[in-house]
Amino acid sequence: MFKKILIANRGEIACRIIRACQRLNITTVAVYSTADKEALFVKQADETYCIGPAAAKDSYLNRETILMAGIIANVDAIHPGYGFLAEDSLFAQMCAQCDITWLGPSAKLISLMGNKSAARKFAAGRGIAIIPGTFVLNDVTQAKVAANKIGYPLLIKASQGGGGKGIRQADDEKQLLSQLVIAKQEAEFAFDNSAIYLEKVLADIRHIEVQVIGDQAGTIQILGDRDCTLQHRRQKVVEESPASFITEAQRRELTQTVHQLLDHVGYQGLGTVEFLFSQDRFYFLEMNTRLQVEHGVTETTTGLDIVLLQLQLAANEGKLPDCVPMSDGVAIECRLQLTGTAKINQLTSFSFPDSMRVDTGYQQGDYIPPYYDALLAKMIISADTRTAAIAKMSKALAEVEIDGVPNNLSQLEAVVSSNWFLSNEFSVTTLDARKKANESTTN
């Protein structure tokens, strides 16, 4: 087993990885920006190194500085978490060149599958249905020609990265030209890569994910699926496991498609294959070649610690489960998010009921830096049925206490208590459409 691991990330996911390392008696090394000097993950780690100022490009996206910290600390491995450098093939390659284990798939596979445009091309080559669109575009003229061929409305999407960043919708050519600039800027800022491509906007979309993990021989095991349809401005708000809107026949189809995509490619480590479901058909969307934000709902329904399993497989001291122990229950995750900035931006109150699993990088009294992701906490509830899980989540949300920062707790309570959520009748545009309708009524 690894003796020492550097976590090239911050916040909630850094705390989550530290927890898994502690179970395996692995020494943890945290790297942090000046803005995170007093952060919870810094306090929890065994060793810490400041890697630069607040701006992510000067700290959490600084490959050389992070790698140097790893060399100084004499670590065996680096875990990138999600976001930042998690799907950066160059950083994975640099780690390998320094004889430090990269806790993820190879640089070659990140380039193939972590790059969304390249993954679309690969999936299509394996006979898998992809959303109508393009591969990476080189200039505005090429984008205009492609857009006219695809038809509006369409999405401009960052080829690298995830988390809803670098995605803009265009309903006509005027919007295409203006949103192209913004999407490329967002992608460059978030992922240090401005490459973009176009995708057709499908109707009545549901968003489904399949959690996978591969051992060092490249054998793939599917650990379940998730419904991640409820989104606000393409940022996920509520996730469920399993996806209750699909049939068992459709679930078998998903399983077959994932194996068609990944078998015999040598995929090692955690990954998530994402699909859009529209008009009774699945379309390959992308693959995240890393630990996923919403992995906790899958852990809740399987009983597996998939971060710990990832570490064991990477150290070649574990094996894939012969049969994934899926429960008969349902897990629901709500993302508690920062929705703006207050004058002081301090969590003067921050507590949760014992009925929830809460993954967070903050504690009461913390100041929230304005430079990074808006996620404050992931709150997870499980029960025997979806109806029971919703009722349990609704009760638990009413017991959450948070004050000092603007947040979306009231929105989460409204969603979970709504009839349309209970009846499972919504799409990826539902939250945005309802918000727009409410604003029109108010005005």
C-alpha cells in the first residue's frame, strides 16, 4: 500500500480523500493556496505545503509547483480529486516521469476519454450513439458552418473539464458569435484549455450516469447508475441512485453500452460514463476520467467505499468485487451551494441532522473564499423507496442550520417537497424554466 499521498485539490473532496487514506493508514499531504490557509482539509492533513496565491491558475492549476511539493514530501502517489488538474493528461504524464503514481487512468486514456470531443469520436467509432454535433472547432467560420448544419438551438461546450463550466447555449448565429467568446474564456480560466465543440440541444432530456471502476488489468466493473437530471444552469442540484425512471431492460442496455465503450481499452481507476436520455433513446454525452462529485450516492446504495477501493486497486492490493452489493433502496443527494457573496461571507451557523451523510470542506465559523467552486456541502439520505427517501430528505433539510452566507437551502426544500419531483416528471431544463416563469409572474 502507498505510504504517503499528496492530494492535488481542496475543500470537500480533499477531506473525503483524507478520510479514505486514514482508513488505510496512509500519510496525507495537502497543498493549499493562501486563501485556504485555515481550511478544514489543511487542518486534517498530516503535512501541508502552500503552493501559491488565491487564483487557481497560480495555485491549484500550477502543475510544476504541486509536483515539486510532492517531490519534496517524497510522496508515493498523487490524487487529483475532481476539477482543477483531475483530467489533465500532461500532469498525469509529469507524475509518471517523476516516478509518482497518478491515481487515475493513464495520460493516454485521459487524452482519449477525458477530452470530451475526442471521447465523442471514440464512442462513435465503437458504434455508440452520440449527440449530433461536431468535434473540436478551430475558428469562428468553421463554427458558423457547423452550426447551420446542426441547427439551432445548440450548445457550445468546453472540450476539457466538467462541472457545467465552459458551456453556453446559442439560439441563433448572433448568440453563437457572442457566446463562443465567453465559453472559450470560461474554459481557459477553469481548465487552462480553450478548445470547444458544438452539440445539438435535444428535447425533454434526462441525464444519467454510470459509475465504473477498472483494475490494473483493465477489467471494468459497473458500480451502479445515477439520475443527475435536476440542474440549474447546467450545474447539478439533486442526484439519485439508482436512476428510477429507467426500466431494467434499459439498464441492461446501458451496461452493454458501457462495456462496448470501455472493454479492452485498459481503463484503470474510477470513471463515470454519462448519457442523455431523450425520446426513449440513450446518447453518449461524455466520460469523466476521475472521481465524480456525486460518488457518495453510489457508495450509499452499494455499501462500498469507492475511494478506498480506488486506492487499493491502484496499489495492486485489492480486487474488483465479483458482484456489486446493490441495495434495494434509493439514495438522494442535495448540493448545498453558495449563491452569492455576503459582506463578510462567514458561516456563522452550519450544522446538519444525524440522519444525513454530509460531505463538506467547511465548518461553523469558516470564511468562504470567493475564488473557487460554490459547493458548501453534499447532503445524502437513503431509504427503502424513493418516496420514503424524499420524505426523509424533506424532514432532514428542515433541520439544516446555515447562516452568514447566501445559499440555496430554501430552493432545495422547495424542490424536494414539490409534486413534480415526487412524481418523477422533470427534465434538465425544469428548474431553469420554473425559475424563469416565477420571475415573469413576479415582475
